[in-house]
Amino acid sequence: MPTLKRLDGFEIRLFIANEHRPPHVHVFKAGAECRVLLGDEATQPRLWNVVGGMSAQDARRAEELVSRWQGELLAAWRKYHG
């Protein structure tokens, strides 16, 4: 699972093996995790779910970070998953 971006304690990662649609990334901070849907050229990223106790504030920040890098993250997802 490569880490695509790091900022302010957040790590945005992409699972490679056994991954599934819809396009999304896993965002980690301090041992907690959320998944954020990447959307596409017409749709903004949005929080999919929280796993492992991430606070609502950190989940919102994760969604903001994914929005900032949406194009780059979506390109990486497509590179590995078509």
C-alpha cells in the first residue's frame, strides 16, 4: 500500500492488491483511518466511512486534503486499477 501524500500527520494511501471500486483512498492519522471517495472530473471527493476511531474533525480535514490533490490521486488510482 503506497503512501501517496503526507501532510500534518495525515498519510493518504492506496491499496493495490484486492482493491475494489469505487475509486477511493485510505487516509490515516494517529492510528485512525477513514476512506474518501475520489469522485471524478465532475464530482468532488467525499468521505465514505471512518474506520478505527478517527475524529470528525480529522475526517473533515482528510476529505479536504483529498480534494486538494484529487486529480493526482485519481490518476494514481486509475494507473493501478484501470
